[in-house]
Amino acid sequence: MIAPNTAADTGSGAARDDSAMAHLDYQTAPPQRLNWLGWSALLSAVPLVHYAVSVGIWARYFVGVLCNPYPPPRFVDELLFQAPYCASAMVLFLLSLAAYVLALKKRRAAWRLLIVIAVSTVVLLWIDVHFGRYQISIDIATVEYWENGGRKHEYFTWWWLNDRWLDW
């Protein structure tokens, strides 16, 4: 415990100098305002919503496969075969979530992460379409389905993609 500053404290009769002591002022910092309508937050919300839908479709698929009362003989092989495709959607969803949180907090790293997400999206989309990594193939359908621009394949990660657009 520090005694009060008096001449009796020093023993020499001179008063002690308190100018070197620090004064701590315990105030709370104002809460940081989130940037809901900033460009980075709005742009990072697009891949976040896209990959949230993709992860939801994958989750519904896996729940449906796991709830099947009569699993096919190659049940485990099917799950292991589809797992890498689902993993790419999960990783991009988590990156999008991180970019969105960084954008809300006004961090410059959100822009760099958005660039990584955009490049990864283009590369993975090209790989999936080029190598035919689709989940459902539609081989037999009605004439109306094909005339109305129906899809040949269903991609769970790229749920919006109609691969008949790519027939050139």
C-alpha cells in the first residue's frame, strides 16, 4: 500500500514528486458499429447465401441417404464418393461466413478473402462441369421437360446451374 505523499514519508522534509506516476482511467470503449450496408458486407453476403443454400441441399441429401430404411449395398461407397464434393461446398461456405463477419467489422481482409472465394468458385465450378462431377443425371424425361430447357444434370453445390446453357 502506498502511503499518502507527505513530508514525513521521505524523512528529509521534502515533498515527493508524483508526476512520474500513471493515472489509469477505466472507461469502456464504445461498441463498434457493424457495417451492414457497406460494399464489402453486401458483396460477401452473396456467396454466403449461395453456399448456405448449397450446404442445405447437401445436408438434405445426406439426411435422406441416412434415413433410407433399405440402404443400397454400396451405401458407404456412395457416401465416401460424394464427401469431397460436399467438402468443397462446406469450405466455401465457411470462407464466405468468415468474409461476411470481417466485412461487418470493417476489416480490409474481407476484400482479400472475397477474391479468394471468387477464384475458388470459378475454379471449382469449372472442375465440376468439365469432369462431370454432378450428383443427379436426368437421362429420360418428357418432351416438355427438354423443350422447356430442363437440365441434364443436377449439381448440389451449383444449384442454379443449368448445364444445357453450356452446350456449345
